[in-house]
Amino acid sequence: MNAILILFLLGVPLLAGEVFVPGAVLGILGTLCMLAGCMISFLQLGPAGGALTTTVALALLGLTLYTELVWLPKTRFGKKLIVQATVDATSQPPLTDKESVIGKSAEAVTTLAPSGYVLIDGRRYEAFSQSGHMAKGTQLRVTGLDNFRLIVTKP
């Protein structure tokens, strides 16, 4: 009985410590302690005692998860642990305005197989050819724009 109690008393703080220590080491150790306590209880106390101990272990696990995920983030200490700020920006500027390039003619400055680079009004853009492979120097027309490149076809 003492081994079961010791394993549970060791497992719960290890599971709770998982919040503060990076990596999964404490969580794995805590889980192993709780599982070992349940297995020992089945061996020493029989099926009824093992089921009761497993129920207690699951209740402790539920209480620990509730404390970590619901209660702790609402406390002043928990708010210091959680990043509250957000960045309202994009990682890259937009490629270009749709109106300024769609319908314009472009020249392939690299081979498009089917992606490459085109030149429009002296500015270089990454492009995707819907018509397949295009040789360098081919005259193309811009038909669309996706997130990071122009969509071009033969005129």
C-alpha cells in the first residue's frame, strides 16, 4: 500500500511539473509512476482495489489537467507563463496588386518548367506556366495571381 501511495504522490507532481519544464520527460515519468501504482494495486489489492486505485489515478489526472489548462491560465502567475501578445502582420509583403499585372504581357527571363521567373515592366516576378514548359525569352500573358507567384500562359 505504501508503494502505491508513494508512486501516486510522486506521479502527480511530475505530471504537474510538465507545464514548467520543456520536453516530455517529466510527463512520461509521472505517467509511468501512475501506471506502476495502478499495476501494483491490482497485484496487491485484487481487481476491486485495482479498479478503485485506477479511478483515483484518473481523478487525480483530471484534476491536474483542469488545474494546468483551466485554472492556472486565469491566475496572475499563469498569465506570466502564457504569451498574450499577437503579431498582426505578414511574413512577406504582398506580391503585387491584381489589377496592376493581370492581363499584362510578360517575358520569361528563365525557363519555366513550369515555374520560373518573368519580367513585367522591368520588374522580376516568380511565375507558374499553365501551358507547361516555356523557354527563356518566350512572350507570355499574366492570367492570375496566387499567394506567392503569377500565373502565366501563352498569349
